[in-house]
Amino acid sequence: MRHLLSGVAVVALAAASPALAADLPLKAPPPAVAAWGWSGFYVGGHGGYGWGHDSQTDPNDPFFFGKVPGFGGFTGFDPKGALGGVHAGFNWQSGAIVGGLEGDLSFTDIKGSSLNSASAATTFSVNSLTATNSGAFDMLGSGRGRLGYLVSPNVLLYGTGGLAWTRFVNNQDSTSLSVNIPPPGAFGINTSVSSPSWRFGWVAGLGVETRLFDSNWLARLEYLHYDFGNSGSSARSDFLSSQTTGNLTLDVVRAGISYKFGQDSFAGGASNPALVYKAAAPASQPWTWSGYYLGAHAGYGWARDPFTNFLVNFVPLNGVDSRGFVGGFQAGANWQSGSFVGGLEIDLSGTGIKGSTSNSTSANGIIDQGTQTDKLDWFGSARARLGYLVTSDVLLYATGGPGWARMVTDQEGVATTVGFPPPTTTSSVFPTWIFGWVAGAGVETRLWNTNWLARLEYLHYDFGSGSSSQNIPAGGGLVTTRTSGHLTNDVVQAGLSYKFDWPGMGGGPRSAYNAMAAMPPAAAIWSWSGFYVGVNGGYGWGRDPISDVVATTPSGANLILSGVNSQGFIGGFQAGANLQMGSVVGGLEIDLSGSGIKGTSSIAGLDGSGFPISQMQTDKFDLLGSGRARVGYLVSPNTLLYGTGGLAWTRITQTTTIVNSDGTTIDTTPSWRFGWAAGAGGEMRLWNTNWLARVEYLHYDFGDSGNVIAAFTNGTTSFNFANMTSHHLTADTVRAGFGYKFN
């Protein structure tokens, strides 16, 4: 831009030289000041207050199975409290419309509890029960699109919505006591269970943001409503009551302040004022694929859930094939460099994909019927896109990144004992959020020389394998294995989007494709601004500090399985976007790595009866990923030092092997754990090209996996029959990488 303006000034001066000679001296007017705009990368902090509701009922106490009248059991509660955190995002302005993408992460003190108690006398005893149910929102985050209208140049009213997540810790403490049991005596059971879980859902809200003191500082006030869905229900006909849950919701009002990096970063470098006496009307800008876009899509999907469970007499109940329509929205940003277009996109779809399987058998006087139904409620992804323009208005692209889905599994069973009606029925509905990767390809075309874009794409989701269990009886016998194969989903969908132009990029009559062949003006100063993709590799160390009491020895000592230390190589890809303002570079990045980080811990000894027992746990980090903000400083034009932080996730597979007098049990349990990642790095431009090399360190913290403590007492002696505690699962990685930046 600086060279272009200088060229215009030279031409203007040359054309006006005769008049200038006649009329000297002439004092040039001051250069025009560029208008401030909302476009650019921003980071900031926020604080506020939230109030939620956790609706649940579980009247069946752990010992008396709901047979104490008046006992409410574990019931819902209304948490409330303060929160504070950080946010980062991009804005794109087109006239009075401002759109963008934003990610945020908050730590909260939002918590609440409920207490229920009851007592009842029977012929043989007096029973008393207490149950305390409490919960806390530890962390809260979202990835949202924003779309707003400028009611004045400095005041933006906006709506916002997208994917939301929280780390919710549920604590259930109960005491069951029974006294005066003949012969005279008493016994009691105390349990304490802490269950942290990552809950996912949607968030929507609105807000107002204003520019402060004609600077790049922005202040906001916003309201957000979060809905994390329910956590399932269960019922048995031989219990008095069923367990149910309602939607976990949260409402937040918060204020924030942000700093926006200038929009001149879009032009590829800082622009300097030029001596322009009288500028001619600017030439019409060529249309380009670069910009922020928002749209909707619809299509059809097929899912496959290959598992093997067993009914009575080991008759199998096998996998579910599902299918149905899908529809949702997408939001993202493109960067064009010649014939190549790269970008980042998030999408979220509601679905009607559903299927079921059933089987029945009879053996030993029991008729057993089982049915399982799978329903994909939602699925989404955060993907990089990279494509090639086969014509000015037609883009062929490939895409890939992390994917997720909310699957609701409904298991129904009817067991009838011949000659002893009625049958026993069971019903369990449990929703789960599952995670994995997605990859696909598509074609997108510009419609009628406008900013409307139409697409057709295919996406394949892979959510990995579920848990499995194998039982090998001591001394021989039937080996039973319950398995779960890869849950997959395939989607074909069409979509329509509207693209908002970046500043300085218009929609003139020339197409971007034709503009590729046009002679460029003077070479622009190289800038760190732009979209980039790359690969990385390195080494990592994991730490899983658990304490699990395996058995109590004849001497009364505890056999304790301690934490697992892991290590191994990692490798994967990263994609993101940078915006430069002077010596400061900010941006957003997603990455996903395959991992060989693995380790084992074991313990062996004698159980309380004097028989040998051993337990071994193996941890394997299958995948590591994150969505992070980066902010750095250029110590030289080609060398960037940066800090980075944001949301992190891992797929960890834990295999527990127990060998005792009954035989060998091998349980394999993969799980997705979420938390935060923070680190620092250095990045360098190579050989005055668009190739970049980096080295960075990242620390991941995925929190603890909960605690279970249960004790029994008979009035004179007591012992723990369950005692497992966990601390924060962490990983540290050092990795090097290469990337290519599109201008």
C-alpha cells in the first residue's frame, strides 16, 4: 500500500509540475488519516456473575433401594457465583455490519448444593439416611460466531452463539445407618463420590461493545445462556423410583475489556502516509475469496456403531447402523494467495440420525430380551480448509480437524423368569459426548458475481473405539469378551454462505482469478499476517498421579497402585491465522497430534484371604490437541517470540489388568479428557520466503478424574471397601515444526 500511494503521488506531481512552477511556493495539505475500523484480531479479559440449575432426582439410596418413606435422595440444586477469564477473536467489518469468531475460557466459583434426610422404623431396626448433592462449574468456555450492527461508528450491538463446554464437578455424599438389629447391634455405610465431567452443549446471547477514547481499547457488556443437556436416566421395575436428570443450564452476565490490533494488518504490513495532493478515484478492487463468512447447510448421514454385548447364556447383541437427515450452520474465514485458498471453519449440526438393534434368547428358565437404540443428537467440527481455484469462481478443497458428537444410547431389557411373573424391566438412557477426527473434500462456487457462496461436501468422522472387557476364568472355562469397534459417521451435505469482505478487498467487476495474472504494483512489505498450515513433531512426558487401594493384606496393610509416568514421541499438524500490528503478532491456532506417550504402573501381593493378587495399569495418550490464542513480539523482522494458551484435549486409553484367585480381568477404557494448555515458543521466517520454522514448549493440564471413598462399620470396627483418589493428569511436550503462510 505504501508503494502504491507513493506511486500515485509521483504521477500527480509530474502531471502538475507546470502549474507548480508558475505558482510556487505551494504548501501541501497534511496527508489524510485512515478511518478506524473494527476489523482485526483482539484479546481481552472479562468478569461477571452466573447462576445455573441442575435438575435431577435419585431417590434410591445406596443400601435400602428407595424403601425408606419420605427420603428424597439426591436432588437438584441451583449453583451461583462469580467468574472471570480471557477471550480472543477476529472481527471483520463490512460497512455497518461486523462479523467474527471468538473463543473464551473462564474459571468460576459457581457452585451449589442440596441436602435430604429421613428416618423410618421397621420391626427389626431404625433406619436413618442423609444425602448431600453438590456441584460446581470449575471451568467454562465457548467457541462462538458473532454478528452485529454498528448503531454508531463506535458502538456495536451484536448477537452471538456456538459451541459451549464446562468442567462440572458433581459430589455425592451419603450415610446409611441401621441400629437395633437382633442380636443388638448396628451397621452403617458412608460413601463419598466426586465425579468431574466435561459437559458440552450450546450457548447463545447478545451484547453491546464500544470503542473507548478513540483508541483500540474496547469495552463490552454481554449476556450468555448455556445449555449442556441432560446426563441421562435409568429405571428398574423392582425399584420404587427411577433416576432422572434435566438439562444443566447456566446464565451469565459479564463485562469485559479488549485490545484490538489495527486493521492495517490485513494489507500485509504497516502503511505509512504518502504525499498525495489530489488523489484520483480508486480503481475498482478485484473480488477475492478472502474474508469472514457465515452460512447454513443440510444433508444426509450414515453412522455405524459396531459393538458386542451379551444377553443370558452369552447370546450376543450386536452393533447399530443409523441414518437420517442433518442440518446446521457454519462460520469461518478464508485467506487467498494466488490460486490457493486456505482457512479455518467451525460447524454445528442437529441430526435425525438414528438406528437400533435387538435380540432375545431363553436359557435356564429365563427369557431375556434386549434392545439398543443410538441417536446422534448433534455433531460438529473445527477444521482447516485448503483448496485450489480451478476457475475464478470455483474452489475445490480438502478439509480436516477435530470432530465431536453427542450420542444418546437407549438400552431396554426385559427378563422373565418362567413361572414367576411379573418380568423385570430395565431402561437406561445415557447421552455421551464423543470426540475424534474428521476429514473430507468439497467444491464451492461463487453465485452470480455476488458474495453468496454455494457448496457441496463429503465428511467422514471417526470417533475411535469404545471400552472393552475380557474375563479369563482361573483353571479354564469360557472366555468372554465385550467389545466396541470404531464409531463412524459419513455425511453428504450442501450449504449456502455469505462472505464479508476484509478491509481494502472489494467486490469489483474483475474476478480474483483474473487478477492473478495482472501485473502487481510495487512489491509489498512482507508481513506475518495470513493463514498458515504446517506439521510438527517432538517428544512428550505424561503424569497420572492416582492412588487406588487394590486389596488389604492379612496383616492389615493396603496394597496401593500408584501413579503412571509416560513418555514417547508425538507428531501432527497445526493451522491458524496471524495478524501483525507493528512489532506485535496475534492469532488463533488449532493443532492435532498422534502420540506414542505411554507408561505402566503395577502392584502385587496377597489379598485379605492370603491369595495372590496383582493389578497393572497402562496409560496411552492416543491424541493430543488444542485450540489456542498466540501473542508474540518480533525481536527482528523475521523472528517471533510468543506465548500461547487455550483449550486442550486428549484421548487417553487406560488398560487395567487384575489377576486374582478367580482369574484374569482385562478392562480397556478410552476417554476424552479436557483442560487447558499454555506455553511459549519461537518462530522464524526461512530464507526470505513464506516458509516458517518453530520450536515450542506446551504444558497440558486435564484435571483429576474424581475420587471414590466408601466405608462400612458395624459399631465396633470399620473398614474401607473402596478407596480411589486421583490428581491432575498432565503432559509436557517439546516439539519443532514447519509451516507455510499464505499472503
